[in-house]
Amino acid sequence: MTARRRHFLSHALTALVAGALLAGCAPAKAESVVRLPAATLDPAVTAKRATAVLAGGCFWGVEGVFSNVKGVISVESGYHGGGAATARYELTHDGTSGHAEAVRIVYDPTQVSYGTLLRILFSVVADPTLKNRQGPDVGTQYRAAIVPMDAVQRQVATAYLAQIGKGKYFARPVVVPVESYKRFYRAEPNHQDFMRRNPANSYIVRWDAPKLAALKRLYPALVRGTPAP
């Protein structure tokens, strides 16, 4: 069985588990979006290149959305939070590795700010009120998280979480952690650029394509002409 097939079957299983665990609760919907305000604390950065590490559930959709953001130079799917020995999909999907499925974004801060990346993350990619789950996927490996790469990013992240929490944009409290950077491990080649290469995949159609559509609908000025590599 290929790694891609195992990944999809895992998503199908977690969807069934999520249905059982969330019976009687309002489930998260990937196509649900919230128009959030710009970050009030978002200092200008003059460097032409910076890196952001973010987690927001299955990395297919997170990568797929951010690769379409203007100012993004590259996006890669991977793992963050655990060690090198468990930085593989088959050891991450069971939730015991400590890793979250995450993306590493290289971007031009003069074109898109760190605060804007966070705004996009919580507007159309991930529900910041869910702990250790997103969409149909349940487990610590699917947690939403912000992983600042420096002190300024940490300040922006902390301030923005407080801003959207106090703004009453969500029915439940914002529970996204700000995690310390350890090391980002690039995922297997078949997981890279998965959304663009597999637009007809049923998981992509159901859960991830609506996120990209929401980006284009809510923030058309932030959408680049062709996806970043």
C-alpha cells in the first residue's frame, strides 16, 4: 500500500472517530470561514525573506492555501514538535510521535506580513477554537499551532491570538498554542504539493478545496497568479 493511500485511509478512519467523539456537538467544517481583522500588532520587516512554521490540521490543505498567497516564495509540508526518529508519516498519523503536521513557509515580508499569514490561517484554514483536531481529523498530530521563529513573530502571534479571542469572532474560546521551535522535518515527497497535483482526490474536494475557494473569496488581493512551489 502506498504512503498516499495510507494517508487517505487514515483520514477516513479519523473522520469516523470524529463523528463518534463529537456526537451531539457542533463539528468543525472545513468550508466554514470567518472574516478576521488585520493584526493590530504587525511590525514592518524590511528583509526580503523570512520563514514561518504553522500547523492547521492536515498539511495538504494548509500547504495548498498558502502556496496561493501573494508574497509567499515557497511552502513545504512536514512535521514539527517531535524528534528525528519519528518524523515520518506512518509514525506521526497515530498521534504518539509528538509531531504536528505542519508547513514551512518562506515569504517576502515586504509583500505579505506575518500577521497576515496568521489572519489567513484562522480565517480560512484552521478553526482556532478546536484542540487537537481539525475538520474530520482527530489527534495531537492535527493540532493547530503557531511556531514563531523569533521574538517578533512570537509577539505578533501572542497579540493576534488575544485580539481575535477578545473580538468575539468565535462562539468558543481560542485555544491555539504558541509553541517553541524545535526542528522542522520535511515530509515525504508524495505529500508535497499534494492538493495541486490531486485536485480530484475526495479528501481534497471535500475538505481542502473549500479553504482555497474561501481565500479567493475573502481576500482576493492576497491571491497570487500562480501557486508558489
